[in-house]
Amino acid sequence: MSVRERIFSRPRVEPRRIDSSISLVELVDSTFMAYNAARLCEACELFAGPMLEEDVTVGLSLTGALTPAGLGISAIIPLMESGFVDWIVSTGANLYHDAHFALGLDLHRCHWNVDDVELHRERLVRIYDIVLDFSHLLKTDRFFKEMMMAEEFQTTMSTSEFHYRAGRYVAERERLLGRGRRSILAAAHELAIPVYTPSPGDSSIGMNVASTALSGNKLFFDVQRDVNETSAIVFDAKTHGRKSAALMLGGGAPKNFILQTEPQIQEIMGLEEKGHDYFLQITDARPDTGGLSGATPGEAVSWGKLDPDMVAASVVCYCDTTIALPILTAYALAKHRPRRHKRLYEKRDELVRQLADAYREAEKRLRVPS
């Protein structure tokens, strides 16, 4: 087929007129025709279509101050409850600020150009155009410190185990306050969705773990277990005839952590694999600066992170997550029925054993006879 034939076989730019009766799905499908609106349309179609088939395991990465902006309550929890997210990699900061809502500590909208010197004088803390009282940080710190002193936390554990256990405490606080589901951690506990933090010391939660260690607390994060658990989740999906998808909100360490599962399987462990099947990223990072946050699906292929046969099915939408995620969520909820919850947290030990067995077999095959 010639270039002309390929181009003219594509849909025409022929949007419908917007009126008061248009639904969100119609708005996306019939008016998001070009530029990053078209990429967002493609993202919606990919996510609500192939990525949410029953045989796909969906990992979600969270970067940037999403929970303070309310996106945990408005978008992420509905995706989790609908079975559209099977495992999560997040910055610790998102999980820390997520807890404010469950603890009844309100955040307020403000102007981004407010006087920060005055805020500091009034003991107020700003996250761009959101403000919270400094005392909220102290109350959240106290909640986590008291929780960490419990006997069940006096051991070494993966961040997924820590977040699962913490989710039970957060859910109980939600129940006592009676304000409904407001926390990602509480929802993840209820739905057995494993939640990982690739840099557990890089947040107020990790800082509280460090401070309690000075007074003899025995909680310690096993980051090696995190690497093996996340790799085992992907390996299980790909070796049982299923597929793996990565939905990445922003970039940073969570993006790398969710994608590095494939180099871990292929490069480090020597197991035959082709990479994640679906790559969907919402980002404002440029690829030409060389950073991981802006790295394209094509670059991911070169590392074995993405199946080379699936590049055409990948989408990068250059857009603020606070704009794109609510649209993506509403579109998916309208277009796709809820999925069965995979409850991967409860299967972690078996999945890691399965990965370890495959690794040992690969090592035997590579061992040179003496």
C-alpha cells in the first residue's frame, strides 16, 4: 500500500459539533482529532480496549503530587475497585499524602502565586495550588510512627507487605470517621492489590521509619524482595499465556521500577521473554533531554522492557496527569465492564517461588560442565 493509500485509509478530521447533550465518551471519540487530544483519545481506546482484557495484568505507576490533588479519591480508587489495576508502584510521597484524607485532615485549594513567606509565618504548607496546615504533617507522622511500633511491624518486610499492613490501619481510621473510601492504601488492602515504593527512604513515610529505628524499632524494608515480587508478577503473566501492561502516570523511579521487571527477567536472570505487551504513559517530560521520564516506547524496546512487536500499540500522551487521568478513568468506566480482581498480594509467595524455580533451571542449563 502506498503512503497516500495508507493516509487516506485513516479517519477524516470530521468532528461532531459539541452541544449540551454530548457525553464524555462522545467528546473524546468525536472531537479529540489531532495533536495531544488525539494521543489522549488513543490512550483511552488502548486502555479501555486491549489493556483491560481479562488476560492482561495491569501495573500502574504513580509519580508527581497526584494524591494531594484528590486524584486518589476521584480516579485511582475507582480504577482499583473496578479491577482495572492489578499492582501499583508509587512514590512514597503519594502514599503519605494519601493518608491525610483517611485521617480527616483536609487540604485546601489556593492560588499558585500566594506569598510563601506569609504561608510559612502562618505554618501552612503549599503544594503548588494546594495548601495544608503544618499540623497535618505532624498528625500524619504520629499516625505512622504509632502504627510502626506495633508488634507486627518489628521485622523485615517488602514495601508491599508494609503497605498492605498499613492499609488495614488506614481503613479502620476511615471506618471510624465514616467519610467513605478515601485512601489508596485502604482500597489496596481490601482488594489485595500489592503496592510498592522503589525508593522507600525518599518520603515522609521512610523518614518516619528511619527516626523510629533510632529508638530501637525493628522495621526494615527488603528492597530485594520488592524487585523479585514485581518481576514475579510479570513473569507469571507472560509464562501462562497472558499479557502484561504498564500504565504510567508521570515518569521517575516508579516508571523505571515497573518497566525494569523485564530486564530483570531477561538480562539479569537469563529467562526468555519479550517484554511488556502494552506501554501507556501520560507525561510532560521531553524525550530529547535523555531522562527516563521522557523515554519513548522505542527506547524501552532497546532495553527489552517492551515487546518489539507491540510498539505500534503503545501510546505516549504529553499532557498534565491531572487533566488526562480523570478523562481516561471516566472513559474506561463507561466503556468497559468491571474485571475480576486478581488479588495478587495474596499470591506473592507462590509467584516468587515460581520465578525462583525458573531461575534455578536457567542457571543449570548455563552451567558449564567441569
